[in-house]
Amino acid sequence: MANNFFEDGKSRLFLLTGSLIFLSLISQAQVKKTANVNSPVTVPDTSKSLFMSVNPQDSNKQSLTLRQCIEYALVHQPALNRSLVNESITRETNKVNLAAWLPQVSASGNLLHYIQLPSNSSTLNTGSNIGGTSTAISTKGQSISNTFIPGVTASQAIFSPNLLLVAKTAPLYVTQAQQVTDSTKIFLVTAVSKSFYNVLLTLEQINVLKEDTTRLGQNLRDTYHQYKGGIVDETDYEEADITLNNSKAQLRQATLNVSPQYADLKQLMGYSPEKEFNVSFDTLEMARNIHIDTLEQLQYEKRIEFKQIATNKQLQTQLIKYYKYAFMPTLSAFYNYNLAFENNKLSDIFNNSYPNSLVGLTFSIPIFTGFARTHSVRKAKLQEQLLNLDEIDLKSQIFKEYTTSLANYKGNYYNLQLLQKNVNTAKRVYFVVNLQYKQGIVPYLNVITAESNLISSEISYINALFQVLSNKVDLQKAMGNITY
């Protein structure tokens, strides 16, 4: 009996030794990487090219990569389209304001009927507001009961402080509207990228949990047969069942989390809620694209917020100049042409006409405005001080955002490299422990621990991978390097 036990022990030891030698050869063949933020990250064996559908039962839907999702958002997102419409509104508003530099022509007319005739000749106003002139109507010694005086007035602005301000600020307002659009685009690229990564993170977690559930299901079946054969205790079978149920619960929760994350991505893209699409991605490609130059110096001028403040300061400078030179006169030229018709009989009113025309200049000079111009200049300068303070505060915010995103990126990058090693180690440990359990060397508790470490390592690696990708987006945004 003892001899049989000894021979059985030797066979177990031989099998275990052979397995360990095989695993050691595999581990030696793998390339080792140092924990350096600038060194490339290698993807463990679980990473592979994937095509994932949020609704896997429908493979005929349109599949979109991250780049395609961003391009779709830049065309269909309502917030961005509103910014583009506001750009057009700004251009049209400038054209309306600048139209005052062009000649202004208007026509007017006065039709008069005297109920009680005057006893002598009368002087009738031409209806022209420019020049304030009157036209003497010849009555040939008698009063005329019906008169009609049409006229045409043309004016041309020569100089005006208001129009000068409009001309200088018009391109700045267009730039301001364009910068709002650029800011919206940067937000969309950032938000869509991070939302896309959130969806992929959950989908990859589902893949890992599916593999875990399959693995635990096989363990449960093996344990059940061992229990029925009297090899293991009933508690081993129950513990295997508990572990499998926990994995199923995690898988169910991860599956349910996909829908709201998918809806968030569609909302950011401006995608119709009734339509659906699949997300297409390659984890190998993503792992290769996580690198960024962390030695690049921060340049505040590249941030869109800094550009917006610079534009506001230019507008404020023009406003200060306007208030300073508001004492300058407004000068314009005008031309009036009037054609007077008169007759006592209304049906014959157009038989006789008396034309007249004139040309002239008009100007106005503000002499005293109750010190309004002086106070306006002071107010505009105080507003300029606010913009300077906003610029100082913005620099502090940008620097804080940059240092935070840089620290997060470096920390998670280093964490990713360590977790990458943990996945391979946890796989080897689980394989050996599971083999030892089947040989009766270790209790099932060791298998549960190894399985827990394996699933935790895989989930942690996936979380770290997509966290680094999100950190990279945040760092690019902080440095003003988001492209669209």
C-alpha cells in the first residue's frame, strides 16, 4: 500500500516538475521591459485585435473607429453646428453694421389737401430731414388746394467715430466666433475620445469576465465529478459554485453598464437615438499609441482659452480708443431732389411741376456730454484690468491642469507596466495551482485565490490601459495639442 502511494507521489511530482520547466521556458522567452515612462509597453497575451459590437447579435450595422466617431461628431453634433451658425450670424451682423459706410438712398413724398385755403402764398417743406430746407411753392397769386411733393435723398458718411469702431472690431468679432467653434471642437474631440474609451473598457471587461466564467464553469464541473468520486469534499464543490455565481454577477453588471455608456457616446456624437452602430477597435494599436512626449514644454499661447482672452483684450483696446476719440465730429454729405406738383383740381395735379435740388455737408460735434466720455474711458480701462487678471488666473489654471494630467499619465503608465507583468505571472500561478489541486497536492482554497488574483490582474490591466489612454487625451488638451 505504501509502495503504491510512493509510486503515485512520484508520478505527481514528475508531472508537476515537467509543467514548471515548461512554464519557465515560456517566461524566459518573453521580453522583459523596464519601468520607464518612455519605454514601450508590450501587450500581454490576452490583448488582441478585436471587433466588438455593443449589440453582438447584429453584425450588419455600421462599424466606427474612434477617428470615425470624432469625424461624425464634428459634422453632426448640435452644439458644434450652433457655433457654426453663430459664426455666420456674426459675419452678417458685421455686414449690417458696415453697410452704413455705403451711400444711403431713400425716397419720400407728401400729399396735401387744404380743407381751408390760406389767403396768401405758402412755403411747403420738402419732407427732407437732411439739411432742413424748404421749397417755396408758386401759387401765381392764388392759394392751391392740392399739392404732392415727392423727393429723393442720398447721403454718404465721410467720417464717424461709431463707424470707425465698427470697421476695426468687425474682424475681431469674426475671430471671436471662430474661437468659440474651435473650443467646441476641442471639447468634442476630448469628450468623444474618453467616452469611446469608457465603452471599450466595459466591453473588454466583459470579454475577461466571459473567459473567467467559462473557466470557473469548467472548474465547477471538474469539482463536481471529483466530489461524486469521493476525491474532494463537498465544500470544494460549493466554493466553486459560489465563485462562479460571483463571476456571473460581475458579468451581468458589466453587460448592463454598456447601454448608458453607449448612449453617452451617441449623444456626444450627435448620433440619432433610433440608429445604432458598432464600435471597432484594435487593442494592440491602442497600446502602441499610448506614448506621448512628456518632455515637451508647456506653451500657454497654444490653449484656445488663452487665445480667446487675447481677442477680448484687442476688442477692449478698440473700445478704449473709441471713447478717447469720441469728441471727433461726425461728417456726411447729402443730396436732395424734390419735384412739387400742385393744382386746385385733384385730377389735374400732375399737369404742372416745380422741381428743385440741393447738395451739402452736415456735421455734428459733441461739445459737452456731462463727462460721459471721460467716465466711459475709465470704465473701459477698468474692464481691461479685469481681462489682465483673468489672463493671470487662466495661466495658473492651465499650469495646474498640465501638471495634474502629466502626473496622472506618468503614474498610470508606470502602473500599466507593472500590471502587465502581473497578468502573465497570475496566469502561470493559476495554471500551476489548478494542476496541483487536480493532483491533490493543495486545497481548493488555493485555486480560488489564484483565480481571484488572475481575474483581478486582468481587469486591473484593462483599467490601466484605458486610463492611460484617457490621461493622454487630458495631457494633449492641457498642452493645447488636440487636433481635429
